[in-house]
Amino acid sequence: MARIKLDTFSPAVAGSTSTMVSGNIGYTLLNIVLKLTTITKAQLDNIRIALAGTPIWNITGSDLDKIN
């Protein structure tokens, strides 16, 4: 399985939203790995993944920590 580096997230400060927009990459994504460097999962209010503007996945950082 090939690893594809997606675009980076926009910088965020407390209380703001960070986004990463990626165009058509031509592959089916089987998983997405988020590497947290300066924050913890508990500090993430919400992780939302949308496909063509339609949300397909929505979870809080705390809930993500419970399943990982």
C-alpha cells in the first residue's frame, strides 16, 4: 500500500478551526494518520472529515482517545 502525504493543516490557535483541503488525489484512502505534535487528542474539540462537502465522519478527540 502506498503512503501519500496530504497537504498540511492551516495553523490554529485555541478556539479556532484548522482545516486541510485536498483536491482529487486519484486514490481510495483506506486510512488517514494524524500526527499530533504540540497538542493532545483531548484538546481536539472535533474531528470532521467531509467528502465533496458532505460530512462522512465526525468524532471528538476524547472519543477518539477511547477507541485508540
